[in-house]
Amino acid sequence: MSFGPPPSMYTQSTLVEDDQRKKRRRNRLLGLLAVVLVAAVGTAGLLAAGGDDKTEATNDNAPAASQGRLDVRETVEKQPASTTGKMAVRFSVDDMSPGEEYQMPGMWATDKILAKGINKTLIGLRIGTDAVPGDEKWKLPLDGPICGYTRHVNGENRTAVLFRANDRGGAYCNHVAFFDLDDGSEVWETDFPYSKLGDDTGLATGGDDEDTPSVTLTHGTVVVTWGGGTDAYSMNTGKRLWETTSTGSCQDMGAAGGGALLIRQECYHDDAPLGSLEATTYKARKVDPKTGKVQWTYSAAKGIRDLDIPSAEPPVLAVQAGEIGISEMLSLDAKGKIRAVIRLQNGTYVGECAYDDYLTIDDCPTIAVGDGQVFLRSKESGELVNSNWLIGFDLATGKTTMKFDSGPGSLLYPVRMSGDKLLAVRVTDQHIMPSGLVSLDPKTGKETPYLYFDLPEEADLMTMTDYNDIVVQDGRIFFGVKKAEGPAAGQSKWVYLVLGIESMAVK
């Protein structure tokens, strides 16, 4: 299969495939995965002390109380009726060449569909299918490559992406599309301004490089920052609700959504030595999503190299003061003042935010915020039998709360909050034991198994959060690559792009 030269992804040769070949391949792969999962089940029974495979719990996952259709979705997951995992969905290719690679930005799930961005196309895969290109439930072609996305989804299972409208004369990232995940329909689409970096100060003065825009969702509103300002649109109609223009030496560079709206600003200082840490400073502004009015502004200290926003409500900032990685977590109060500083102690504690070509300042896959705490992982023990911890920090005091031990031979990674519980994925070494999705209770320290599974060798690296999306939704866990890469010489020709696991109890 060839994805074709960008921005065209699906060629006719991709869409036409011999039906018998597809059936033989599908049956063979399903059989292989079944063998792997059955093996995992045998081991899972030994691990699930206190986690009986047969439980009274159901798979009826629901949004948090008082959520509306235009709120950002916050699903509370429940323990499945069976902790034994089986394949829920798979999307793979078998004829990429070594050296081929394609961007796959964004992954979202509903109870019926797993959706993925691929170059200039959004696709929806029906849960319960083993799919190759051509088997999609729906496809939504865009007029150019995706250049921005948000992990947020609203109560109607809708979300937004940005794209470059190549087919409209120009290749600027200045179009936003709001679409439905269940049926792939485009609800609305509109363009927004763009600005260019200046030669020296970074202002929108006509330099050669385009500012990177971002998109996020908050109540009833789709928000886009584009360097020179911020535009907000109605989820219902796509009508522009308000717009702001950056003034002075500061630019709007990233938005964090969810329960509130925070805008990150980068400010440039001509009086500082060129290239010095003092030449760029950061601000975080809380903005009313209905009006665009600034409610408070937090100004980070000089010398900060980067600032991300793992949570807009409650407001939690991740700052980089050193050369590598996040060094501190800052908890802010209702007026934007610092409540607590959580120091990561030179890598003793670890949190990551997405660092790639897309400006997603609130996409921090191993930082979870909820129940008055922020949860991080510890660094790995580095021993022959590896291990780590998950640690909670109180947002009011910065002090550690509950610690969860991975145990020898496995590592724990935070995924997201589920009500007042923390969902985490347990990745085991060398397939001696199955991996799993677990629920951790910060109040009692209890760990409850949700799903046990083992991934096929072709999908072994899909648990790495740096290079993959991990989504838990409606009782399932999904792994999806952020970039499709052809196999190296001597490797299997099967390239897994998406793999989902659900409970064996699901019919």
C-alpha cells in the first residue's frame, strides 16, 4: 500500500484490495491475537489477587454528573464484568516500504468508533473490526494536511482539528473543522487569521516562519490561538463569538481547555541579550470562554524555558527551568496566584507533555490532575527487574499524598482521571506477565484491575507514551501511533497503526 505523496493520502490502489486476501489475513491475525490473549488470561488469574474475573460491576460508563452536551467530556469508567482482555479494534497495513512515514495526529474514541487523523484525512473505525485501508466506517477528507488537534471531546462526541487548505491557494495553517466522531460528518468549518514570526523579536512583522496555531475545547466553545491573537467559535454554529489581537511584545501561543480556558503567551524582550533565557518569558491568562475577557494573568519568572498547562481547571502549570524536561509543577488559585510548587527533584519524579510539530500545550500524557492532586510517575529503578511508583501531590500544599508501587517487573504510567480515581496502564517486562489497565484509589491506596492483556510483538512499542496516543474510553483502552513508519529491513511487514482492547464480557 502507498499513502501517496502528501497531501493525498488514500490512492485508488489503496482502496481496492482483493477481498479473499483480506479475509485470509484477517482470520490469521485474529487467530494469532486470540492465542496471545488466551495465554495472557492464564497468567492474569495469578496476578488478580483481590480482582476476581467475575464481578458484579458493569461496563456502563457514563459522563460525570451535571455534564451537558457542550461540556468537555469527562467519562467515569467502571470495572468491566471480566478483566480478561480481547481485541476491540485494529488498524494495520502490510505494504509500507522502509523509510516511508506519515503523520497520524490525534486519536479519539466513542462507544462505537475509534477515530484517527492520518495526513489530510480523518477516519473512523467501527469497534469490533480488524481493519485495513478501505475498511473504515467513515472517512472525512480535508483540503490539506492536519496541522493542529485537541485531545478534548464534547458531550456530543465532537471535536476539532486544524488543517492547511492547500487546495485553496496557499499552505497556511488557518482552517478549523469541527466534526462528529460517530458518523464522520463535518459540523462546520471556517478559516482564521495567521501571523508570521519576525526576524528578531518574534512579532508578527513579516518574517519567513509562520506562527504555530493551536486549538482546544471548553464549554460550548472552540478556541484557536494563531500567534497574533485568539479566535473563539460556537460549537453549535461555527459563528465567531469573540476575537482578540496580541499587543506589545506578547503573542498568544497555545490554549488549554476542558473545564476552563487558559491562554499561554510568549513575550519577547528586545532589551535582553539575543538568544538568552531572559529574551523570552511566559504568561498564562484565564479567559472567559463566552466573552474573551481576561480574568487573571500569571507571569512566569524570567529564565523559564517552556511552560505547558496540564490542567486548566484546576489551573496547574508545568514549567521547564533547566535544560531538559519539566522541573516544577505550579498549582494556582482562583486568582492566578501560586498555591504550591511541586519540584520534580532533578528527575526523581517525571511528567511529560507532548513535544512535536503540533502546539498542544494541554496534552500531557503522563500527568493526571484531579481530586485535588496531581499525579506523576517516579523515574525507573533501572534495575535488572525494573519498577517505579506513581505519586500524588496535594495541590494546596505540594506535599506527597498516596504512592502506588508498580512492583518488580512492571512500570506504571498515569493515563487520566476517572472521577476521583486514577487510571493507569501497567506495562510488564518481556511478556512474563500480562500488561493491564488498572484503577487506583488515591484515598485508600487500593488497586483495582480493569483489563489484563498482552500485545502482539508487532504492537510491542505502542505503550510508549512519547510516540503513541493512549486513550481509555467506554471500558476500552486504545493504543495508536503518532507517526506511521515503514518497517526496517528484516522486520515484520505488518505495521500496526491502532490497537484497542476491551473486556471479554463485551458481546
